[in-house]
Amino acid sequence: MERDTRGKIEETQRFMLMLWAIFLIILYVCSFLVEYHFPGQEEDVVAGEKILTDLQKVFFFALMGMGFLIDLVNMRYDKNKAYVFLIWSLVLGGFSSGIGAMQYHVIFQIMGGG
């Protein structure tokens, strides 16, 4: 019985890790798309840019929430691993806009756009 429970917990943890990675990828893709469609800083906010930035906010908080849930499961096995994913979520999610913009510019340069 306990072995079956442990297997279910590990399966749930793998599923949460996959969701965490997907949320992070979507966050970076949104950042890339903002820079692709709306390069540079504009004074007027375009509707498409507003939608993409709102999506970034939603997926950032989804990433933070999933990181917290993963940490809760990890703390059950090892108390020393407390809040590791929450910190990673904060760091990687916080830098997503800048890194997404840099990825766009690097790809733009490699493709011969400038």
C-alpha cells in the first residue's frame, strides 16, 4: 500500500515537473513574440502587445504556483529541498522578458536580418 502511494506521488511529481517546464517554455515564447511583433519600447500600447504581456503575467504566476506545489511534494521527502523550485521559478520567470528579447535578436542576427 505504501509502495503504491509512493509511486503515485512520484508520478504526480513528474507530471508537475512537465507542467512547470511547459509553463516556462510558454513564458519564454511569449517574451520572444512580444519582441518579434513589437520591437523596442513604444509609447502607445498596442492591443496585441497588451494581450501578450497579460499572458506573460498569467504564465509567470502559474509557474510560481507550480513551483510551490513541486516544493511541497519535495519537502515531504527532504526538508533541505524547501522552496528550490519556487526560487528557480522566480529567477527564470523574472528574467524571461530580457532573455526572450535577447533570443529574438540573436536569431534575427543569425538569419541575416541585420
